[in-house]
Amino acid sequence: MARPRGFDEQEVLEAASATFWLKGYEATSTRDLVKCTGLTQPSLYNAFGDKRGLYLRALEHYLDHSLRERIKRFESTMPPAEAITGFFEETIERSVSDPHKRGCMLVNSALEISSEDEAFRQLVATEIAEIREFFYRCLVAAQKSGAIAKTVSADETATHLLATVLGMRVLARVDPQRAVLTSAVAGALKLLGLPALPAKHGASKTRV
């Protein structure tokens, strides 16, 4: 019978994802991971395989508690057109409230992908596609309800919105100014006939 692990896997993944998110995959050393998790290198690699294996698990943990949670929350609690605007509003808040300027771990991963790691590339591509699918579903539903015009191409608009949010997350790594991010989003929403951002944003959070 296998011996039980002497650590909380979720706590380890939380610590590892925070470190990878801050420093990036390549810049994060084994020593960094040992320090942030409190585990020895053998314990880490016995549990997760290697650095790449741990990173993939940490990215999954991040997505479960951020992007996937947000999409599910907005789609299940708001009308479709307002869900899109709410998603962007929260993205702005999380971008400007992060003192470390970490951006989005998924987008950061996309920028770090090696041309030789096709499996990793596919994982990131699939998750980014999920953002576009969220926009597409909301747009189609909003058209059915009459909230936005049916003359708008849901397919093209979803791609436009995806490009907008990815650009925002890159800016968040460099210089996340509220005025710049708000202007970029407001223009896209107005052009596409979607609800405008509220005059005042709600309370901020730091996980994106």
C-alpha cells in the first residue's frame, strides 16, 4: 500500500503557480520551487515528475481558480452581453491592482512556449480558444435575445474580443494604466454594440 503524501497538494500547487506566474517558467529554478513549496527536490519530482510536469499542474491549478472560474461565473450569473462587459471590467481591475505586474499566467505561458514543445503549445492554444468560445457563446445568446444586432458576425466579433483581451494582458505585464486599458476596451465594446463599462469599477482582485 502506498504511503500517504506528507503535504497538501493544493497548497503546493498554489505556491508553485504563484512562483511560476511571477518569474516565468524558464526563470524559475528548482531552488525557487523548493523554497516556495517547502518540499525537497526529490519530493517535488516524485510527486509531479519534473519541472515541466509541475509547471503544467500549476498552470491547471491557476486556470481552475481564475479563468475557468470567471467564465463559469459570468456565464451563469449575468445576461450574455453584460457577461462580456463584466469579464473585461474585472480583467481591467485585476490588471491595475496587481503590484507585481504579472499579467496572466496563461498569456505569459504563450509567450514562453518553445517551438519544440508541441504538446505544451496545444495545451495553451486550447485554453486560449476557450476564451474565444466564451465570447462566441455570449454573442450568439445576446443576438437571440435581441441585446445586440444579428448583423454583427459572432464569429469575427469573438476573435476581435479575444485579440483585445490578449493585448490587455500583455500591457498588464508592462505598464497597466487604467486609462489605457479602459480606452482599449471601451472602443471595442462600442464598436461591437456591447454594453459600456460602468463609470466606476468594483473592488479589485489580484488573481487573473
